Amino acid sequence: VMENGTATLEGAQTVDDERTYRVRVNTDGTVAAGVLGLGDTNGSDAALVTTFWVDANDSTIVRADGAVEVITTQRGQTAVVSGTFVESLTYGGVTVTLPEAASTAVEVDGSTTAS
């Protein structure tokens, strides 16, 4: 969605005691139709607008709100379907434990980290 949209920085805002940047993304109609699973958009028009609140310290998305609208015309009849969504995101700590054999693994650049 963000890769195929037009992003606008709307400013800074505090969300759940976190300093965030509010970013509004308008997604291209064809891409929005694909995201919504509409496939061939012949006779349909889709709009997807999403606002993201991005943590100013670690760039994680803290919240996302959006609005979607699909207008389709089939056999002379027009239908409009619209909806909104609100998402709050939290992240937990991750612990990674590697097996002993990983100490001699080859890095992507060809070097090893064995000591």
C-alpha cells in the first residue's frame, strides 16, 4: 500500500504516550483494487486512504486508520461499498537462540563469525 501510494507527512502527534509522525497514504485506484481482491477493475473504481502513526524513535507503526470505497457498475446498476478500519499495534520482545553450529556459519558476504 505504501509503496504504491502518495504519502503526506501531516505532522507529529502523541499516541499511547509515544511520539509519532502522522503519515497519510492515498493508494492508486488500481493498486487499491488489487489489495481489496477485486482483480479486473473493469466497471469498478476503488479508493484506499490510510493514515499511519509511526513511532518517532524506532519507525514501527503504532496505529493505522483507513477508509475504503469501491464503486462498481454492472448491467447498468451502480453499487457503492465503503468501510473504515482502525488498528492499534503493539510489539513484543523477540529472543533468538542459535544452535552452536551457527558460530561457524558463513555470512552473506562470505566471511565467517567464528572466534
